[in-house]
Amino acid sequence: MKRAHLALQYQSLRDQVRPHFLFNSLSSLVTLINTDPKKATQFVHKLSDVYRYLLEQRENELVPVNEEVKFLEDYVYLQKIRFGENLQVRIKLDLDKKQMMIPLALQMMVENAIKHNEVSAGHPLAIEVISSGQGDVIISNNLQKKTVTEKSPGMGIENLRKRIAFFTHKPLLIEEGSDAFTVTIPTITS
Amino acid sequence: MNVVIIEDEHLTADRILTLLQGIDPEIRITAILDSVKSSVQWFQQHEKPDLAFMDIQLADGLSFEIFDQVRLDCPVIFLTAYQEYAIKAFKVNSVDYLLKPVSENEMRMALTKYKQYFSLSQGPPVIEKELLDSIRQMISSPYKSRFMVKVGDRIRSVDVKDILYFFSLQKGTFMHTAENRNYVIDFTLDALTDLLDPAHFHRINRQYIISHSAISELITLSGSKLKVTLLHSDDKEIYISRERIHPFKQWLDR
């Protein structure tokens, strides 16, 4: 049981370290250094925070939801620098501080939304992160799927589903409508 | 010289623009485009530029789709954040690419390379449809569908369906095809484990990755070892160790 859980954690870590994100961020940074040094400094700090968090969460099975939210905000800051107004993210969570969740789950869902959908001036992507009546987290975005996306063996969501099942009977809910994609991630009471 | 930049992240597009103008004031940027759709529209309405810089991942898909919809016979320098396997294919075909973040030095070298083609009679290379299709496949599917191999001075593309097994020998990695030929390839067996569809290929020991159709005989030996005989193979000493037998049987069985 413990071993199976560790294997899932390891797999998810492998999926988390996304070279694309790092190099695209560095590419934006090079421009900022020349055009807006102050913003560049801020960008470096946020990028460090994001990667430090990714590494720190290696060993954790669960994290407090508020830490996850802080991490998500940093991650969104970096993505907003890259995509500007073409990416709209609204985070409005009202949760009990003692609630826990699987680390990196929120960021993975936001990353998936960006990966699978068009993010352009003509078609901005709007992502919303809110709390459900039951204290879980709902992430939704408008659907405007890319025709072809980069490779993805689709392990992320399956992995998350299994990891959640170790801690709660509440399921990971995924609803795909004609114009919106919604995921409900259960939280766990510590 | 007229140049088009196709890149969906405005900061990176700005970077390319600044670099180009700093290196050669003669360069005129005629358009900056961020999607497949807007690029197709632009190319339908304008004369072809002298050179195009093209990010692989665009706002609404992969830049290769532009080639499906318009005839693009200007040379292209691809921009990419990280696609190590796809990049190898560009190298083979001598089309240039730049890694992000793009350095001034690399940009200068790419432009020099581009200009050198003009001093040659044939002009800069135009990207072949076949190469694009194979790269597109590599990016959009999690598993490899073909391998590019060198035969003398020619490049051949081998479909994975025609591969019986992979093996390592004296630090080299080889693949053996159903036509009974061996080719040297650039990947290690460890790298191949991630690139091949696990439904079709299985790592049986340190030296071999095999497909179902490669097996000609299986013999159970004492000490719970298994001996494998492969088609077209002179190697009579291929064993599956005890700890690998269970996963191997599961793979055979599905």
C-alpha cells in the first residue's frame, strides 16, 4: 500500500517537472531584463518560489490548501507575464485553513487548461478557481480546444485520482460540457 | 530582407525582433503572428517573406499545421523551448532551429547559415512534408512511430511496426527489423523504454527490448530462468532473469 503510494508520488513528480515551462519562462525573462528590469527581478523571485515549492512537495502526501493557493498564485503570475491579457485567472477561495489536499493538484489543472486550449488575443482563456459548498475546490475554464497538442500520455489525471483515493472517498469530478470544462478536487479534513 | 515572426508569447516575439534589428538593420519585420489561423490568413494575402521564424507551439495548435493549409516555400528557422527528440530530426535535414531563450550569438550563426545558402546554387532548404509529418507525430503522440536511420549517405525512415527488437552491444544501440537488417540508432535502451509503446515492446533484460513478433521460442530453465530465442538472431544466450519474468508474462498475456 505504502509502496504503491510512493510509486504514484514519484510518477507525478516526473510529470511535474516540465522543461517546457522552465525554458519558456526563461525566454520571457531575457526580454524583461532588457525592457523592464524591475519586473524581471520580481519574475525571478516568483520563478524561484515556484520551483522551490515543486521540489519541497516531493515528500509530502498532503498540504494545507492555503499553501497550494499561494503556489497557484505564483504560478499564475508567471503565466500571466507570458500570455498577458490573453489569460484571465480568477481565484476566489473561501476555505477552512485546516483543509488539506494533494500537492500540486491545482497547478496541474491550470496547466492542463493552458496546454489544451487556445490562449490568444482573439480567444482569451478564462480560468476560475472557487470553493464548492462542501469545501472542495472547483476549477473551470471555457473550452476552446487546440487542434493538436503536445504529447501527453494522459497520466496526470489518473495519477491524481488514485492519490486522492488513498485519503478520501470523495471522487475527483470531471465534467466536460460543450463550452466549459470543470474539475472538482476534493479536500481532506486533517 | 523581409522576415515574419510566428510566436504566441509576446515577450519572446519582442526578443526575436530586437535581436534581428540589432544584428542587421536591413531586416524588415513584416508581421508578427500568434496563431495557426492568423498565419494561414497572412500567407494567403501576402507575398512570401525571405525568412520565417516559427515557434512550434502556437496559441491554437502546432505551427506545422500552417504547412497543411498554405504553400510555404520560404526557409524557416524553428524556435523551440524543449523538444529534444524532435530537434534531432531537424538536425538530420539541416533545417535550422533555435533554442529558447535565444542568444544573440546563436541568432547570428543562424542568419549566417541562412545567408550561406544563397551563395550556393540550390538556395536554402525548403522543409519537406514527410519530415514535418514525422516530427508532428513525435510531438503529438506519446510514443515513437518511426526511427530515422542513416544508410551510407542516405536517411531512411523505419516504421516501428517493422522493428523486431532493440539491443545494445559494445556501448552501441541497434535495432533489428523484420527484413533482417540491423541499424545503429542514437538512443540508449533506457531512453527507448520511455519512447516505445509498452503494449508492443518490452525490456526483457539489460541488453534487449523486444516486440511480440520477435519471439521464436521460449524455454523454461531450472532456477526459474527463461531462455528466449529471437527471430533472425545468432544470440543463443538471451535470458530473462527471475525478477523480470512476472512482468514479462503479463506483457505476453495481454
